[in-house]
Amino acid sequence: MPDDMTHAKRDDRPEESRREGLRRTFDEDAELYDRARPGYPPGLYDDLAELAGARPGGHVLEVGCGTGQLTVPLARLGCRITAVEAGPHMAAVARRNLAGAAAVEVVTADFESWPLPEEPFDVVVAATAFHWIDPAVRMAKAAEALRPGGTLAVVRTQHVRGGTEEFFVEVQRCYERFDPDTPPGLRLPPAADIDGSDHAHEVALSGRFGPTVFRRHEQDLTYTTSDYLDLLRTYSGHRALPEAARTGLLECIANLIDKRHGGRVTKRYLIELAVSPTSGGRRAGAARQGGTSWA
């Protein structure tokens, strides 16, 4: 259940309630989500095999599979996959996309309340979804799901400076006009400013994992006006806007792309993979303190 948090609205509700409300928006149009959301670069799967052990026959638990953007390529690699997805419509599309993949099961459930199966997993992976899981639960439950020496692999999609840079500066005027909670002068960060330290700190704080290893991939994707608007319609922050504001915002963005950028813009993504091994899990009680490294 990936999301773009670049223009996330401020909200007076408690964080848990706000997070739950936003993550439920993904299930409202699963077909659009499946059509508009991009996949991941091929090198990511090489990294998952090398660093996390997502190899043929490996037993993988995927948390928040969405409609299968990561699941389908992992299934092609020959992994045995249990994919847990909270949204029933998203899970239904994932099952359709994975039809014929006999070694894949898609479960409709919240990861937080889903009972772990008896057999432990080699890998727990979450692709642009881990931040939606309750922080009080996610690290401990991921560790409990793993065999000793298994790995937690968290993929995060960051929206960074690059591509059609002028557009992403200019478009802030649209957001400031139609979403008053948008911070004035918001700018995308360069990829070099993102170091993964927040995730590494959470991993280390859990006491359940060893050192975290990072791999990064930058990916530029070009969108027509209609394709870019479809992408924005899948983001929870945009879906949560009042209808009139959302319509005005999308019209403003469309006019900007058509009139200033020839009907086409390029967006740069930073795909960050963080892999953390555990010697704990349900089969062994020892825990290690974590650290960080780059590979």
C-alpha cells in the first residue's frame, strides 16, 4: 500500500487514527492503483536475492502487497510467498495478477492482527508500505515472523529532486492554493540528503536485528498529463482532500503540465532498500543491537 507523503496534510486527529484513515483510501480504487502505480527497477530484485535471501524456494512474507507491484516479480523469481494486504479490493486485484502462481497466497488482513503461521519465514519484505504499519507492532512482529538468521527487507520510495525540476517548483503554487495545509515553499530534497538513518535507528532501537545494509536506486519516469493525474489520484493525501479542492488542484496541475511543459513531465524516485538480519525470531531468543552500513 504505497503512498506519496510529499504533500501530506496536517491533521488534528491522533497519529494512529490519521494513519489508519489515510491507509484505507488505497482500497477505494484498486484498479486505478494497479494501473497507475509504477513497478520497481530490476536491480532491486538482484539486491533482494543477494542481501535478503529472496531466492528460488525462499519463504517470503510480504507486508502490504497492494496489487502486487513487488509480489509478481518475486513470484517469477521462484519465491514461496505469503502476501498480507489489508484492503479487500487491493487483495482481489493482487490475486488476479498472481493467477497461476501456485506458490503465492494473498491473505486479506491487517498485518497487526494477522496470526503468524507456525512455519517461520526466511524474509519479511514490505515495499513502500512499512510506514503504514503500527510502529508499536511492526518491528517486533516482523522479528517474530522470521527464522533465526532471516531478514527484514524494507523498500521505501522517496520523491527526490530531479526530472523536470522546474515543474516540481512551480507546482507548489497549485498545492498552496488548493491545500492551505501545504508548507509554503516546499521543495523536494536531493537524493544525497536522504540517508535512511531514521529507519536504521528504529531497527536498532528494537533490539531484534543486526546491522542494517542499504542499497539505493534512482529511477526517472516520464508521465503524460493524464497519466500523472492518475498517479496523483492514488495518493492518500490527495484522495483525502475535499472533492472541490482535489478537483481544483488536479486542474491546476494539468494546466501547468500542458501549457508550460508540453504535456509531459519526468519524476525522479529514490528506491531505498534496507536489509536487517535477525538472530532472534520465534526459534531463538537472543537479540542483537543494530547498526548501519552501505553496500
